[in-house]
Amino acid sequence: MNCKLADIAQKTGYSIATVSRVLSGATQRISAETKKNILKGARELGYRKETRNVAILIGDYAFPSYFGYILQPLCYELRKRDFIPVILNADNINVLEELSFCVAISVMAENKLEAYWNNIHTMPLICINTQSRRINHAYMVSSDDIQGTELIVNYLVLMGHTKIGRVCSKNELNEANWNQQARAQTFRQVLERYGLSDKYSISPGEEAPPDALKHLLRRGITTLFIQNENMIPIVLKQLKLLDIRIPEDLSVVALSYPRQALCTEPPLTCIVQNYGLLASETGIMLERILADSIAPKDVYVPYSFYDYGVSVQNLNNPAKNS
């Protein structure tokens, strides 16, 4: 990327001084049209060196839960590296046309940027927990859903469980949600690897939680995997209403937010996304992109596994359960 101010001035027809003022943010007395034209020309030429702004693109979601866990360490990591995070809702993504930025980071949780990005931008895009393979100038930092799902299923089989139920969210039915799809596919593949049937393992996402749980329990499951963080309180409430004791009547594991599973009754054996490492790997990737080094490969961040020893029965050694 050797684009210089003079290149942008030549492309847009404005003076180098005007180009410099726009790219540095000193846009007083500069018309909106002039600013837009210069920024458009700069993007088309791949210019991004003179700003520390990083656009963080989020979907139409509230800040709590998953997006809060992602954004807090990500903004901290960017500021630590002297970047300026600018959070933009996807509904206002047109603001990018008027913003000078060096990199954009998507935490939208769904693959929705392909057509838009390829048609509009030459700037690099880092996708957190979404796929980037169909986008030019795009890179991915993702939790390793295959590794995490394998961890929890291998553990359950080691504990003697062969009838493993699974509760997911409706997002699993959304083809744009790559992480949910990867978890579901890996779950089935690991069961098949052990020669286990998946007739115990799938709870249709469109079912209401009470009906889904009753359906699974009638099939004789011995353990339940809650495969979505937001489903934990819903499922535990329904199990309580059904008078199902954990782990006496049913073992329960989960994909959890940090410390969430420790605060349930009883604390749940769980896998957790490493949000801090996702943020730091994104920061490293951003620096490498701006240094014009070899295009970085996609990064997969391993899940952490926590076993508090109270939510899963060891069916291989019943004495340990008494």
C-alpha cells in the first residue's frame, strides 16, 4: 500500500492541502461533497495510514450479553494500541462513506457484509466470529467452535453418557450464523465418531423450551447440553418447573458466558469463549495488516473448559455420585 496524498489529489482533482485536511479530520470550511469525494478516492486507492480510527460494526442488538463481552475487551485492546474505536450500528453503515478509518471490524454475529463490502470498500475488514472467505481484503478471528464442542462431548462420553440431549437457540436455523452451524455439525460428527445415535441429541430450535425439553426427556436422555449462552436461564427454569434435579435426574452442561455457569444452582460444567484472547488476536492482526506484512491467516481461539464437578454424574462409577 504505497498510496500517497499526491495520488489521492490527482485522482480526485483537489489540492494536496485539501486532501491532507480531510484525511486528518480538519474539515472546517470544507463542504460535505468535497469530503465525501476525497474519502471515496482514498478508499479506492487503499489509503489508510493517516488515521487511527477503527470502525466496529455491530448488528441491531443490545450491548449486554454476547456483544458486551466482545466489545469491552475489544475497545480496551484498540485503545491500548493507540487506535480510536468508533462503534457503528449496521443500520448506519452508510456513515462509513464519510468516515476516515484504517480498518473495520465486524462483530455482527452473522455473515451479512459480503455484497456490500466487495462493492464499496477496498479497506481491510476483520470479522470476529463470522466467516470472511467470500470477502476481498477480509480476515477472520473466531472462537474455535469445533474444538469447544469436541471438548464437551468427549467429556460427556468419558463420563459414560451415550444419550446426550442438546438445546439450541433459533439462531441455529439461520444459515448466516456460521458459529451456531459449526457447533451443531460438530456435535453430530463427534457422536457419530463414537457410534452414538443423534436421535437423542437434537432439540428443534423452533420448539418452545418446555416442549423441547419434554420431548428430549421422553427419549431417555441422561445429560443435556445447553448450546447457547442465552438459553441457560430459560432451560434451568423449565427444568425446575418440571421437578428435574441436577444431576440426580439429569446431568447438565453448557456453553456459557464467563462466570455465568458458576452462578447457577448447581454450577454447570461448561465451555466458555475466550473474549480477551479474541480481542488481543484481533489487535495483533490489525497491526500486521497495517504494517503491510504478508496477509495474516485466519485465527481460531480455543474455548476454555470448566468442570465444577457437581452438574454431571459419572455413569462409569456410580459410587462417586453418592
